[in-house]
Amino acid sequence: METSDAAVVRRVLSGDVEAYSILVERYFDHYVRFAVHLVGNREDAEEVVQDTFLRAYRALGRYEERERFGAWLLRILVNRARTVSAIGRRREKMFPDQIDESLPEASEAHPADRAALREEMARALSQIGTDQREAFLLHYVEGLSYEEMAAVTGSGVSALKMRVKRSCERLREILQGVNRV
Amino acid sequence: MPTPDPLAAFIAGLREPVSADPASKRRLMELVRESPSPAPVAGVVARPVPTRSRALATIRRMRGTGPSTASASTLATAAGIALLLAVGSQERAAPPLTPGRRVVTLGDSVASVASSIRDTLRIVQFMLTAPAASRVALAGDFNNWDTRGTPLARDTRDGRWAVTLALAPGRHTYAYVVDDTQWVRDPAATPAEPNELAPPRSVLIVNR
């Protein structure tokens, strides 16, 4: 039987530091996927997720079992990713479209290349605003309800619905533009 | 034949699993081992005021429907009834709410009249002065951070908004959501530890 997150947290708080690796194995890969799409590249994503887990560990005494550990972690992650975006650190690596506008060519030249597809996804996501990208990913990729998104982002449900709607409209425009080339 | 939505395929691509570099996880655990051990953090203790027997009767009826399992609307409705009963006596005996104090515990513990302490619910009134707001809601761990399920009622005379809930004893964190977008920490309560945990929150400890 799998140990619950709350039980693992209790073990860590009682001094079993190694038990934290259970939570790392449970959530790290999943949240790297989220972070990759949010910040635009693997290197920054893994760094942000690593930082998130470390901050979560240091704040573990404030974790409350009423809340899902994954949701608590996601809230920290969203905040860290926002900070990275706000600072604009290594932005030229995060959003390759800003230095290279040749997405359709890249996609056309390597239609079966998964790396090219990933690049295409990153480029499309980079062309919508940070708030819209965040809301889109939380809703459609992470599968969060708007209420859950509100708790994670600190934004209201109405604003989140509008961001998701606009992100869908914008992404359709971008993707249809790519497909027409 | 209809054209497939390019967004659907795009989302499916985004959902494909990703495997992180195992070295990242190893490095993370090294950093964890080097970090000081995490410790629980204390919050503020809510102020209790005298009980009302009919409010307690309402709370008794709620027993077995704890905040962790009851819907926010059920809780709010039940608590609202309890508040109404309690306020009936407040008009005669209780002083007006202290200016600046936004969270007031109105009810006493069922524990005072029952043998079980752990199942106790307490009546807590949340209050925020926001005369310019169109809507104010309460979001907290007790309602799964639902930003719409626990609206505050407005008193048009002074711009105060209030709602009353029945909460289990323990530490709760919460915030007010003004006009659906702005998260506001309770100005009269202890802020939750400033860290990366958005949104801004306040801490309330409900005594047994």
C-alpha cells in the first residue's frame, strides 16, 4: 500500500530526511513537465522544480494536511516560475522565438522530429502572455478546476476563465498559422 | 469533413510525460540533507467569547459533518443559522465588535458540554471593511480555497463585509478575495509566514 503524502511529510518532520525522496520521486518528473512548458526550456525547468522542492522542504513545517501536498507544491512552483520570468533570467534561452522567428521552417524541415515538435510547442506557448500560459497549462495540462487554479495562482475564477479563453483563441491562431505554411 | 481542432493535438502533445534528469533529483536530495530540519510554525490564537446554548444545539446537529467533508455552502448555511441564534442575545448583552478586529470567535466549544473534545466546532465570524468592493469572498483551507463558495454579506451602512463559519479547532489559513481578483490578507490577523506560498494569507488558530 502506498504511503500517503501526509504520512511521508510526518516522517520527514520527525527527522527521517530520506523519506523526502519519496515525494521527490512522486512529483518531480510531473512538475518538470509543467515547468518546461511554463518557462520554455528543460534546464531552467529542472532548476525551478529543484528550487521548489527545496523551498517546500524548508517550509514543510507550514504544510497543512488539509491540503494536498501536490497542490501546495504546485503553488510554490508557480511562484518560482513567475519569479524566473519576471527577472527575465536567461530569457533568450527560455523563448527561442525572440531570437529566431523561423518556426514554420523548423517544423516543416523536421516534421517527425520530436525535438522540433517540442520546439514548436515552446514557441507557440511563448507567444501568449505569462498569465495566459500559466492558466492554460494549469487547466488543460494539469487538469485543475478553476477553483483549484484560484488557490494555486491567487487570481479570481473569472479572471482565470478569461485568461484560458484568450489563450485558446490565441493558440488556435498561432497553430493554424503554422499549419497553413 | 470538419477540420480537426489543432489545439486538441497541441494539448495532447503537452500532456506527454517528461523524464527529468536523475542527477537533478540526486542533487536536490543532497541539498535537502544539507538544509536545516523543517520545524512547525505557530500562528495566532483566536479570541473566544461566551457561548449561546441554541447555537451549540445547532453545532451539535452538525457534528459528524466536519469541515473537511462538508461542502462550503453547507457549512456556511449551518454556521449562518448558528450566528443568527447567537446574535439574538448579542443585541442585548454583547458589546459592538471591536474596531479593527476582523476575526471574532462568537461561540464556545461543544467540548464544554460534551465529553468528546476532538469533534468540537467553533463559530467564527470573519469581517473585512471594504466599502469600495462589489464582492468579497472568503477562501481558506477549510473550504478548499474556493473563491466563490463562501461570499461575505455586505453591511451597506459602514462598508463592512462579514460571514460566519463553523470551524474545527486547529490552525487555519485564509484570505479574502475582493471582486474576484484581489487576494487580501486579513489586516487584523497574523499574516501567514512570508514565503513562496501564494496567495497572501492570514493565520487563525481556533482553540478547542
